[in-house]
Amino acid sequence: MDDLVDLLERCRKAAGADPALYTDAELQTGVLTLEAAQTALAAAEAALLAELDGRGTTELEHALPTGTWLAREAHLPPRVARGKVRTAVKLRRCLPGVADAMIDGHISEHHAAVLAIAANPRIAAAFSVIVPQLVDAAAGTIFDVWRRDVHGAAELLDQDGGHDPIRESDRDRLTVDPLLDGVVQIHGTLTGDHAITLTTLLNDRADTLFRTYTRDNLESTDLPIPSRSALMAHALVDLIRHGAAHTPSDGHHNEQPRSEAILLIRDTDLSVTTLDRSRVDDHAASLLACDAAWARVTLKPNGVPLAYGRRRRYATTAIRIALAIRDGGCVFPGCTAPPSWCDAHHIDHWEHGGTTDEHNMALLCRHHHRSVAHAAGWTMTPTGNGRFIFTSPTGTHHHSQHHGTHPPPGPAPPFSPRR
């Protein structure tokens, strides 16, 4: 492992050089050399990740899947970290020679990721046979064209794939990533009837909005017509709000109750946030305050009753709100689950005499509630101010997190190896 630390130090030293001192030829050579080095390093990282994942080390020591652990320790987006692990596992299991091709500079880590996605379990054996040809083809083909060729080859091998509704539904994905100041970024893939339904409804609604904006613009040029992409975004929100406002109320047991969202108004500076700590600007707050789907909660000292002692087992709405404000989501370090995905866990278990009070409770996602809080060998110890220390069966300590607040104390940051 010392050679890896030495390599890191050499890379840092090289990064500190002044590029203005290089000639044009040296700059081009340097960029391509670094690209080749990054690909070789990605192959080396993949080998380590596959071994680490195979051993299950991060689950045992940190109660986190390998990808989530990597995201936490390396400060990576969770989606990127999980993708690295998936690719690493595929390289080891069913993509022979791909890692060597990366090290030799024949393909990049992005080529390897495409091959890993294409090699689904149904065709893994057959796909591995044509991998050498696909690797050779990468050298003389533009990346996007090559990627389409790989997907086409995988579809031909996957005789059951194109018309399997279960497979199609398994490919549906949607992620909502919070950014700054209440902005979110949406990524998704829909297939089959889901894709057709969404596309049709969005376009119909966007067309209606376009006509409305056009009429408004004729009345006043101060009301501009948004771009088509903006109209599609507005259409998506309109459809969701419309659906939420028409929840069936026929009393059947399968009825889904309408969710109520909460705006938090802090008495100290009148700032407004959601329970997930996303800031809401004044204009948006004034609009949402008129919507019956949102409840306004003004936070004042001692303004909400939080302690119910042994009179209640389950957390009340007031306690869940308080925990959401204090914890911001799952308190286990590295977990990104928001409050709405979390259980209110009793630190001193109810069945052992614990009380349903804010100081004896914390938010944990269902995974960490089950695998840490109620798992043999794990302990969760309060340290005051709503913070806790998790201790693993092997004696490793993990400081709890508060989403959006000060980082928990812990060991030295990664990538700062100590001699």
C-alpha cells in the first residue's frame, strides 16, 4: 500500500507544476499521458473495489454497502460511487481482459462502464465471448457510435429482453438530487407504457401551457413565453399537483392518504425551509402558504410539546417534526435518506423501559434501523445535543451525522495519508 501513497504524493507534486512553462506539444502530450494514467488508475481501483465488495468489509465495519461507503469517504456523488462498484464487480465476474485493456490504454474507464451495463445477467456468458471484438472496435470508433453498437449487440444476444414487461419495469429509474437553495435535479429512465404515458401527458400539458403563455404574452410582453424545456418542467409539476389533489376518498382499504408537506418558519430570522432543510425563497413561500397541501409550523422556544414519557409508544407528529429538524434525515454517517424515509427509533428501547421523548429518539432509515439499531453486537450511545456514537461488533466507532449541520468529529479525512 505504500506504493499507492507514494504515487499519490507524486501526482500532487505534478499537479502543482505551472502549465504555462510547457510548450504546445508538451501540453498535448501531458494531457494524453494523464488520461492514460487515470484509466490505469481506474483499473487498479476497480480491482480493489471488487475485492473489498467481495469480502463484505464495509458492511461489517461500517454497516454500509461498498458504494455508499466510498461515497462517504471519498466525498463522491452516491450515484457515481455505486457505478464504480458495479463496474468493478462486472469486470471481475464476466468481462475478461477489459481491465488489462484499460491498463494498456486501449479503452477508457467510460468504455468499461458501457460494457458493464450491457453485460446483464441473462447474457453475461454469451456477451463475454464478444468482448474482445468490442474492445478492438473501440480504438477506431467514435465513442457514442461505439456505445450504440455495444447496446445493439447486447440486444441481439438478449432474446427475451425486448418484450419482457418485468424486465422493462426493472429498468425504470428516477432520482431527485437536491442542489443549493431548494433547487433539485431530476434524472430518470422510463420504459414501455410508462414512457409513452409520461411523454404523451407531458407534451399535452406543455402544449396547453404554451397556448396560455402565448395568450398572456399578447396581452403583455412583460409575460414572456418560456422555452419548451421550461414548459415541460412546469407541466410535470402541474400533473403531480393535479394527481395529489384528486386522491380517491371512497373509503376503500386500498386508498392512499394524501401526504401533507410542511414549511418550517424560524422565529429568529423568519427564514423558511422544508423538513429536508431546503431553503424556500420568499416568493415560493408565499405561494406554498396558500396551498392546502402544505402546513406552516412556526418554531419557537418551547412552542411544541415534545415529551410524552411512557404514555405513547410511537412518535407523534410533533416529535417527528422535531426529529426531522434536529437530525435532518438518517443519523447514521454517510446515509442520505431524508426524514420521510426514516423511522423514529428509541435509543433505550420501548420494551426495555425507554420513553417516547425527543432526547431518547433519533431518525434512522429502515436499513440502518434494522441492521444497526436492532442488530446483535451494535450499540448506539447518546453523547448529548442529539448526537450519538455507533459502535460496531468489532469495536469501530462511528459518530452520528446531522444533515446540513456541522460535520461529525471523526478520523482524518481520506486522501491525507498519515506516515
